[in-house]
Amino acid sequence: APPPGSLLAAEAMRAAGLLLAWALLRPAGTQQCHLAGPGSVLRFTDTHTEIRVPALHRVPSSLDPLYGLVRRCLDLIQQNPLPTELLRAALNEPGSVRTSQVVQYELGYVACATVALLFTVAMPVAGMCFCYCRSRQRCGGRLRAHRRSLGCRRHCLLVCLSLTSLVILTSVICAFVTSQRVKGQMEPGLGAVPTTLRTLRQHIANVPQGVQMVVDQFEVPRQQIISDLGGLSRSVGFSIHAQLKAMTYAALVDLQDRAGDLQTSLHHLQILDKTARALASARAELEPALRERRRRVVALLDDPRCTSCASVLGRAQSLELGADYSKVPSVEKVLKALAGLPRSDFAEMIRQGNGTFNSIPELAVERMAQVIQDLQDEMARMTEKVQSIANSFPLPDYTRPVSEALVKAEDRSQPYLREVERFEQYRWIAGTVLCSIILLILACNVTGMALGAYGLSKREDPSDYECRGEAGAKFLLVGVGLAFLFSWLLILLVFATFLVGGNIQTLVCRNWVNQEIYKFIDTPGNLPPSMNLTRQLNLRRDSNLSAAYRECKSGAGLWEVLQLKGSYDLDEHLKTPKYTADFQKRLGDFTARLGDVRLLRSEGRQDLETFARSGIDEVDYRRFQEEMKNPVVQTSLPGLARSLEGLQKMQRNGTVAGRLAAEARALWQMQNSTVQSQEALVAKLGESVQFLSRLAPHLQERVKTTLATTASVEAQLPVQAQQILRQEVGCFTRKELRYFAQYLNWVGQTLREDVASCQPLATALDNGRVILCDRIADPWNAFWFSLGCCTFFLIPNIIFAVRLTKHFRPIRNRLM
């Protein structure tokens, strides 16, 4: 039992017990969980092989303004929407497609083809005409006369040719860059097609294995819960002990105080009775001796021979007894009522109650052992229930059409991809050669202008021949000749790439971005029966490609997109109560009495009740206190003895002096032998009276409070222990259910976003658009656009170069 402390410590303990009792009696909603608080976050290992289609995105480029300009130009050239009727006829009945329909839809491209054809014919014809004129010394010859305006005209031609050359240079640089970009993106783009198809097949084929791996991760929450179960019973016991110990210890301390009051009160009552009797007996013995002594002293002091004795005579005459303890109340009745107490061993009783209470943690382990074992067995059954997620997963039977379609697409795409790669190689070679020729033309322009300008600056007379000027004129004419010679090849390459890239942009990419292609595919009758994607991919009957794409993009699972005939509902499999109902019920039904502590047995209670009814509070202790205020003898014997000793010294008569000395000695002897012993008994009596008078007014209230507190604690301990048990078990249940919820949420998220996700299909479609449109079509169209600018600017380049050639040659006639 807790060691007895001071009164202040006991009151503090009682106050703590009351506060704790108030806290325990609060509404259940305010209770706090003491086990472990919120459950920790579980960490699951993604052991599924990561077979994912990485999402591709359009990377911002410094050529984006050029790409935007080309797209706007193509939008002007081809303003017609997706030719639904024409495509339907071409796919279902190719022979019914009329050329007029194609021309009507491709009217913008037909106009561009007409321009390209005219350019292809006109440039060689113009070149032959130029050669004929040059052979006649008419084109690129010499000026006939010198005029003042020739310098201004020459400078104007130089500036125009320079600007034209700068535009061509910028365009050819863009053509080189975009051509190289097409080449750099074409090979990985074409390689991504079979790779993506294989990745999709592997993703679908690995779904069962991935689902099983996800189910196997149930071992993480299972081990955590089993670990928590191992410490549940002891934690519950410690929690009950910690929350109830202040109240219990306060009751034990209070009980120990009352037991101490009983023992001490009985002791002081016995002292009180014995001392009062002894004082009354001593007074009876002292009274005749004191009366004789007073007679003798008075007679001596009244003797005429006694000098100056009258001053002491009054004190001697008042020499009589003081306190009379035969008049104080008797405590025999109280002692008779308390006879034989205590009949109980309160120390042993308190020790046993304390030990029983302190054994609650071990008792909890013993009482909860069976339910802990049942819960551990339930975890094994729960593992079998979780396995049903994998066992009932139906995808292998329904993904076969998708896998077969992917295999077919991969096989059929290989020849086309090889052809595209081969033609791209030819395009790149032709583009590089023709761009190099344009650079050669620009080199001729720059060299010709530099030599011609330098020759003009060195020529003093316009009619004089100057070799550098003549060389500059020849370089310009070489550039003109190359432009006539290769311009028709340039326009053919421009038109060929324009026709392919433009139609990809306007027919495919534009309608891919705005989802028109998906709408066309989803419309019944647009595709032939052999191309029915809904049936080939085994999509739901109420779904189509657009809906499947949107669902896949938003993170749906494969089972939600495929035609499973409603045979699988993942949300139903991931409902927590389906797995935790038995676990939760076992914890909810568990009860155990853990607070049966006996603090006070019946004999101890009877002892305290007898103590309270003994009448100890009915004794008039005030009478004792009033009597103790009176001295044993009214006159101070030591004072009187000293006065007699002083009178002895003043006497002339030796006989009187001797008698005074004898009486003084007799008084001192009476004081030291009899009065002092009675004064000691009075002091001892005072201690007992003080204790009993302080205890008596509150005795019944304290005993009553102690008995009520002890009974209340004994009655409340099982109730409070049961409430704490329910509270702690409830906290534990909520914590463990959070582990289940974490796992099941992770299963749903992992299946939808990774293992059995439909998102890779949507990602593959998006990647195809990014590769075809953003990474290949954009630079492809920018290439023909830049090369076309070079080609068309060769016309002013030829005109300015031919006209500038005359200014670099000597003038025939000089006009003054």
C-alpha cells in the first residue's frame, strides 16, 4: 500500500482522486484514446514489374512561331472539315469514290499544285530564254551609256539582292534545321510504334501476375495488426491502471488514515482515562499533606518572634489544591464501546487491495489471451478473403481480343514503317542536296557582289575593263544559272512534301486534336465491319472509342472499359466491412471484469462504524481543557519556599530561622516529589485531549466519507475499468480498421493506375498524336515552307542578279 503521508499529502491525493473520478464520469465522446493514437501510414512495396507507356508531351521550341505560321497557312489552304462522307465511301466502297469529290475536298492543294506546275514549267523555259539572250549578248551584258542615275540604281540593286539573299539564307537555315529535326524524330517515332504496341501487350498479359502481387501486399497490414495485437492486452491493462490509480490510491490513503485515527484515538482514550484516574488519586493523597503543611507554615509565620513574616502570611494561608480531575467526564463508556478494536488487520487489508489493483495489467493479459488468439486466427481467414480479389479478377478471359488486335497491328505496321523510313531517307538526301545548291547560289551572290563592288571602287573610268568586276558579274551569272537549273527540282520537292505534310496536318492532326477522328470512328457505318474497333477491342456494348478514351484518360481500369457483362465490381471487393466484420465483431463483443478490487472487508467496515458510534465525539473535552488551566496547587510551592528562605536570613531568633528553613525544605520536597509528577501527568493528559478534541468534531463525517468513498470506488472500479476497456478496444479497432482501409484504398488505386490500368491505351493514343503531329508533322511542314520560301525568292534573286551584272562590266560609250 502507499506509505502514509502527512495530512496535506492525503488531502492532495483525495483531490486528485476526485478530479480523476470527474474525468472518468464525463461523456464518452470526450474520452481520449490512450493506446497509440492514430495509426501510422503503411508503406507498400510495388513489386509489380513497371510496364508503362511513358507519356510524351510537346516540348516548347524556338521554332514554335514558324510552326504556328505554317499551320495558319494550311488552315487557309484547306478550310474544309473532315470529309466524313468521302472517307466512309473510301473505306466501305473504294470504287464508288469519284475524282471530282477528291478534287473538291483538296481544292486548296489543287490550286497549289497548279502553281507548282506552272513554276516547274516556267522556270526551265525562262532559263532557256535567258541562255538564248545571253548568247546574243543581251542578258547580263554591258550598259550602253553612262548616266548620273546609274550609281543610285546600282546601290538599289545591291541592297535588293542583299535582302533577297538574306531572306533565302534564313529560309535555307530553317530548312536545314527542320529537315534535321524531322530526321531526328522520324527514327525514334517510327520505332515507338511497335515498342508501344508490345508494351501494351505486356501490360495486359502481366495483369494477373500484378494483381496477385498486389494481393500479396496484404502481408504488410497483417503483420502490423498482429504486432499490435501482441501488445493490446498489456496496453489495455496499463491504461486501466494509469487512469484509475489516482482514485484508488486516494481511497486507500483515506482508509489508511481512518485506520490510523482508530488506533491513535484508542491509545489517547486509554491515556486519558488512566491519567485522569491517576491525577484524581494523587490529589486525594496530596490534600491532607498540603493541609498539614499550610497549618504549620501559617503558625510559624504568625509567631511574634518571626520578623517581617506578615508579608508572606497571606500566601501561606492560600496554600490549597487547584485542579480537581475527579470532576472531568469519564471515557469509560467510550473505551467499553471500543473494547477489542481493531478486530481487522487494516494494514494487510490495504496491502491486499493495493496488490490486487496493481495486478490489473497481468490480469488483462490473462483475460484477453483467448480473444487475442481468436483475432490472430481471424487474420489468417482474412488473408483467404483478400485472395478472392485476385481469384475473381476476370481480365485474362476478356483481354484476349485486345492482345490479338495489338499483335495484328504490330505485324501490319512493320512493312509500312520500313517504307516510311526508306522514303524519309530519300527526302533527307534530296533536301540536303538541294539546300546545299541554294547555299552555293548564295555563295555565288555574295562573291559576285563583293568582287563587283570592289572592282567598281578600283575602276577610274566606267568604260575601262576591270577583271574583278568582270569576275563578280560572272559569279552572279553562275548563281542565276544554278537557280534556273535546279529551281524546278526544288519546287517538286516542296510540293511533294507539302502534299504529304499538309494533308497529315489538316486531315489527321487537326481532326485528332478536336476529337473529330474519334467521332468518325464511333459513328456506325463509317468503318467496314472488319474494322469494328468496339468488337475487336471487346469494349462495352454501351461504349465506343471516344468514351473508352475518356475513361482511360481519367484513370479507369481495364475491367471498367471491357465487355465484362457486369461480372466484376472492384468497389464491391474493396469494401472494408466485407473483410473486417468478424474481426470487428469479436472485439466489439469482448468483455472482461478487470476492476474487481476489494478495498475494505466487512469486519473492517464494522470496526470503522463502531469507531464512529463509540461516542468519542460526545465527550466534553472542554471540561478537560478548563480543568487543565488550573494548577495542581493554587499557590506556587517553589515561590513560597523561596520566600521562606529569604525570611530565614532576616531572623534574629535562631529557633525561628531553623523552623523557616525546615518548612522551606518540606515545600521543596513536596514540589519535587508530588506536584511535579502530577504536572507531568497533566502535560500527558493535555496531548491526548488536544488530539481527541481536534479529531472528535469531524470523526463521524470523516468515517462516513471514507466508508462512502471506499464503497463508491469498489463499485465504480469495475464499471470504470469496463468503460476504459471498451474505449481502448474501440480505439484499437479504429486504428486497425484504418490499416485495412489504407490497404484496400492502395489496392484500388494501384489496380486502376498501374496494374490493370486502362490509362496506357489513352497514353499510347496521345503519344501517337504527339509524335506524328508535334514532333514530325510540324518540322516536316516547316521544312517545305522554308524550302518553298527559298524557291520563290529565287525569282527576284535572278532578276536582281542579272540586272546588277551589267553594272559590274565596263560601259560601252561614255557620255560627258
